Amino acid sequence: MPSLSTMVAGYPEQAEEHVPEAAGKRSSAPPFRSRLAAVNALVVSAATLAVLIAFTARDWPYVLVSVLAGELGISALWLAATNRRFRWWAAVAAVLLVAVPVASLVVVGRGALAVAAVLFGIVLAWALGTLALRWEVHQALARRWHKVPPTRQGVVLMNPGSGDGKVAKLHLVDEARRRGIEPLLLEQGGDLRALAEAAVARGADALGMAGGDGSQAVVAAVAAEHGLPFVCVPAGTRNHLAADLGIDRGHPARALDAFGSAQETTIDLGEVNGETFVNNVSLGIYARFVASNEYREAKRKTVAEMLPDVLGPDARPFGLVVDGPGGAIADAQLVQVSNNPYTLSSLTGFGSRARLDAGVLGVAALTINRTSDVNRLVALEAAGHPERYQGWRSWTVTDLEVRGPSSLAVAVDGEAHTWTSPLRFVTRSGALRVRIAPGQLGASPAFRQAPVAPSTLVGLARVARGRPSGIVPI
């Protein structure tokens, strides 16, 4: 299990509304030991500041500087322990701030004992404050994942063509056999679904897929239909599902350890016209991006270069119509429907999802009414904030219909298709059992990389009063 300082993180405000009530609700009160630790953390920090005042009382400028820096230093230490996104910045700031009261003690002629007492108080306050939040860490992990025993007859399907040949480069066949897992290689032009069904017929009690997101969706659908657990092995190019499951994409072989003693949870699946998707389905401009030969190698650069052409005055209209919260949205240039909502950073649609079990579809639609708006959208896309464009709307639903021309270009989990209108989307809540290996984070970037939200000092005060801190960790 990761250390406490790497496990605790804030929860993104924009994702909180999507957390299902049963999964997202925290217990009403922290345990007594957490309350005691919070009280002691606050008392020790106050006592440390009192000691600082006592040691520097004859030099008031040093009193003010050292007390202010000391308090900020303790707060920065708490922030480093409770916010993954800014952990290292906060740690560096804490070291620099703590150095100020130490320097003040040296300047006013206090000895090593005074310095040691202040440093001890700061470290103790940090340790107690971190301990006070431990209950929320355990609670969040227990809510998301539970331990399961090893599989008896695990099978992992592998696509040798995915990820520029990662299966062969990383010796995944040998890695699977070494762990007692049966590897099945997909031949060029082969039927992946039929291969997975055959594995189930032979008695497989867990299915894995080493490949890209399109392949993951096919095998995940088979696993869900048979009630079997699924193991995602990130051997594709981008591996967005793996990222949102908190799987280390840099070491695909480690994902195979999920066939042993592991952690398991259930996630949703999306479905469009009877076909399963694990990430998203995009129509309009994104479908044209996917059809570009340059897109896979340089996504954001390709998008920025193509936007003026696909949205310019001479561009062919897409004719997409979708029902939004305020009525029908006609002539949308982009419609994206995702398996749970994304925190988007690009029109490619691949940001991250805070949760995969909210039981909803995330919907985003883009409309451009004036040619002059294209340049603004291109600039916002390049900056990673297309959602700031005024014609960008997003909402959540459990089912949806998208209408348009009789033949629609569609990108399903990053793969180009052509389907017949209309497209009908539904969410299959809790449809898939997913296993991850011990030591994997089990939380998406959107969940981990929260903005600085509530003050840790305020959070500790809440715990001391018997209330949740308001800082929801992974």
C-alpha cells in the first residue's frame, strides 16, 4: 500500500455531484482516535508557536516573522500530506518556511535546545495532523475496492499490434505464463470476441486484455455478460481506461498481478446501439480527427491544425442534433457521450474521469455560430481549456439519443466507425467487475489531482469536533 503522504488527496469539486449516494457518502463521524489526534495536532501546533514567542519575546520583529513563518510552515506540511497534486511544492515551501523560525532563534542567540524543541513541535504537529486524516483514507479505499483471492484459471487475451507492438517488446506472453495465466494471442484479422467467448467456454474464471481501449471494450463486454472479473493490461497507445482505474501505464506487466490476490470493484459500461464502450463515443469533428493519419502521433497538434478547416465557413455541416437540459441542440459540431463524465482538457475528449461508477453518461456538445469564434476556440484548445468556450455545454444523463444524417462518422473508444442514425446510448450501471493488482493506486488522475480546496487547518478542526474533514482522499 502506498505511504500515507502519497495516498491522501483532495477531491475535485466539479466531480462531486456525480458521486452516487451509496458510494460517495462518508460516515457521519470520525473515530475517537482520529478526533484525539486532531485535537493534539492543533494543541501541539499552538504550543510550538507559544514556544517560539517565548524564545524570541525580546525582539518583536523576530516574534512576528517567526510565528507567521512557523504557522505557514506547519500548514504547508499538512497540505503536503493531504493534497497529491501540490505535494512537492508544499513540501519545498514547508522546508523554506520552517527555516525562518529556526534562523530567528539562531539570530536572537538561542541554543540548540530551543531549535530542537521548535523542530520537534513542528514535526509532531505534522505527524498528528496526518494521523487524524488516516480514517478517511481507509474509508475511501474500503469503499472503492475490496480484497479478492487469486483466480484459478485466468486468461489474458493479447493484441500483438497494439501500442506499436508492446506485447512482444515487453514479453507479456512470458510474463503471463510465469504467473500461471493462459495467454491467447489475437491473430491478424481474427475475431477478438469469439476468442474471448471460447476462453469462457473452456472454463476461464477471469478475463484480461492486453491492448488498446477498443480491444478492452470487446473483452470487457464478454466478461460482463458472463459475470466474470476483468483485468485491464495497458498495452495500447494511450490506455485511458487503465489511467482512470489507477493502473500504472508505464509497467503493463505489473497489471498481470491482478490475476493473483488483488483488489476488486464494479464499474459502469456504456452502450450505443447495443455495442459496449468503456471510455467514450464522439461524433462530428472528433470523428474526423480520428480518421487523420497524423492524429495518433500528435493529437493536440493535429486538432489545432484541423480545427480551422473543419469549422471554417466552407466546412460541411455535421447536422448533429441532441436533446440537452434546455431543449434540442441543433447543428452541433461535436457531440461526445462518455461512460461517466470527463474533466476535459482537450477536444480530443481524453481528460480523465473522477469516477467510473456514478451510473451516468457524460454528455458534451459544441456549437459554433460565428466564424470569428473559431480562432477563440483554437486558442482555448491549445491552452487545454476548450470548456471555457461559450458554445461548450456538458451535462449527465442515463440514456440519450443523437440524431443526424443517415450515415454518421463515429469514433468509439478512439476507433473510427460509420453507423446509421439515430444512435441510442444507455449506461449499464455496475455491469463490470474489475480487478487491479496490489500496489496500484486505484484512482484516476481527475480524482487524485484536485485543486487546493478546504484548508487543512479547518479540516483538522472539523475532525476534532467529530465531523468529516471535507478533504476526501483517494
